[in-house]
Amino acid sequence: MSSVTGPADTTPARTVLLKLLAKGERARTARRDESVPLTLDGRDGRDYGALPGYADREVFHAEIALAERAGAITIRRERPGGPEARLLQLRLRDLDRLAQHLGIVLLGQRVDTANRLLTAHAAQFPCIGEVLASWTLGRSVRGAGPDAAPDLADAAHAVLDLRAGSGQDRLLRKESRRLFGDSKRLQQLTRWLELLHFGELTATGLDDRDIWSALGLRPMPQPLLMAGRARIAIEDAWLSPCRPWLGLPPGMASAVASDARWLLTIENLTSFHEAALRLDDHPGLLLWTAGMPSPALRHLYALALAGLPAEAAVYHWGDIDVGGFRIAALLAESARTAGRTLQPWCMSPSDVIEAAMPSAPPSTSTLHAMQHHARRAGWEHIADALALRPLALEQEALPPRLPV
């Protein structure tokens, strides 16, 4: 990440001075001596060495001389005292003066501005402190530096507002207009919404729709789908899932009663449909999570868990990837709150036949993330199995089968 911002127009002399400024900023960040050199007959000085003629070199010398007169740098020439002599080396004399001469806002000033803008949100979002620490060291976060602080502040405002809501799903663009007067602003903030909601500086591996869903945002209205042995209370009526499934308005159910022997949540719609068609007389209950469970889905899941017999088993079937295990970890937390234990269904490498194997295993970092979220779900045995047989696989690659 470049640590400086300023005018976009540049000349060979300005390019060289910007390189010297960047070296000085790195020295300041590392608390080293800031009077760093830049040798003009080396790689950093190739803009100088590539000048085509005398007139171009004269212009270059004049621009460099202005920085010297501003007290920002010192110059070592081939012949001391000769203003037309070839330049050998520039040395930074005063970082702040050079920044002022170039019209640059230094990293430290930009981080200070970001600190002032984000301080009000740091208590609610501890990860903001990590972001600021990274920016202070000149590191980018999600591909951006401290100039992204206004976006991060807007995202914090949005996340707090959405968390304080009723738990019902909301329409993405309508909420964006309500919060910011701009129907596309929330979409533009997706990477920062993800960072703040999950508290992780690196990307989660979820797609945008799953990130929005975790916050209760939907691009369009979407019913909650349930199939199997249950009765659902909505206002003054009790409804039973018809074949193959029943679509429920988000947030409207007030109770679920079921004599099912098991509850299986399913991440993807295709797999849910296939499983629902096979349900027949199985003594079970299916619930589609629509990817990352939204607040409305988690509310219905809590009702379903509360309405099950005490001896009923609770399973989840999702993708064998980072997102799939992250979803499982979230559902496992809800299950624990209800006094139940979530078990995996078709999510271990041992459940995958060779014909369904992907062509390439996940990267080491992806594998570690999968294992981390599997352990969060309480599935240590799956984390161990992934270490022995690393793989990533969408659940649609597996034929549906149901618990007994």
C-alpha cells in the first residue's frame, strides 16, 4: 500500500521525490533515522537515468533544487557546487517539509484523522483497533488504507442500526436509502460490513449475499422454507408443511411444535429441494438456511429447536468449505443456547465418495480456516479428518440422504 496521497499528476522529479518520501515514512513508522538516502544511479533513480536529453535533465534539476530550497532534502552532485552537474544522491532532511512541498498528507496524519472518526465505534467493534493498528504500520486492510475510514464509520453505523432492529429480514436497497439516502450505499460498504459483523480483518470467504443475510438484509423478499413433521403458529393459525415444503413469511412465526426424531438444516436450495422430495414418511424436519442464516432464520431455528422432543437429534448439512463450516458454527451456537448439540451431516471427508472429489485440494490457509470453524461448531473429529484428507466440495455434488 502506498503510504502517501497527493496530486495525481507527476513528473520524473516528483516520482523520485515521492520514492524518497515513502522511504522516509517507512523509517518513521519503524522509529528509525528518517534521513534516508536515495541513490540516483540505482533502481530508485531510473526515472532520472532515463531522461532523453539535456533540456529534460535541466527541468529535473530545477524541480529537485526547489525541494532543496524548501529545506526538505540535501543533494550530492558529481561536482560539488556545480548546479548542472549530474545528481548522485538525494537525502531526506525533513519529512514533513518534503510532504508539504509535494502537497502530500502523510500516513500519520491520515491515521490520526481515521482515529478521530472511528473512536466512537471502537468500543462496540474491537476489530477497529486492529484496523487502526495495521494502518499505523502502513499496512492495508481489505485493500484499503486510512482514507477508507469514512466508509468504515458508515458501515459501523449501519451494523449497529441493523442489530438493534426487530430481527426481521429487511430489503437491502430500501434499508440503504433509509440509512444513507442512497439505495446502493450498503452494497458499496459490503467488505466493511463483513469485517465489522464477523470481527475479522481478512475476508471470510462468504459471498456478498451471505454477508448481507448475516445482517438480516435481502436483495428481495425471501420466504423461509420448512418441510416435514411440524406445526407452525402464525398469528392465530397453526400451519403444517405441505409437500414438498412450506414457505413462511420471515419473522412471523411465534411457535413450532414437532414430534420429529431429527431436525436437519440444509445450506443450499437445490439440496433442500432434493431432500424435501425424499422426505416421504421420514420422521424428520427440514429447514433451509438460505446460505448464511439471517436473524429471521435464526429466530425460526430457535423456535424449531424449542418445539422438538427432548431426545430429537439436530444435524446440519452444508458445503465442505470455509463458508459452510462458518454457517455450521453459527447454528451450533444457537443449538447450544437451546441446550442441544449440533451434529454434522455429510460434511466430513469420510462422507465424500471419490467420484465427487474436487480436482485440487484447498490451500493451506483455506484448510486452516475450515478446521477453525469446524472446531467452533464442536466438530473436532472433522477438523482432524480434513487434515488427513484435505478437500473442499459444494453439497450439491453429493446425493441427498436423510437421517433415519
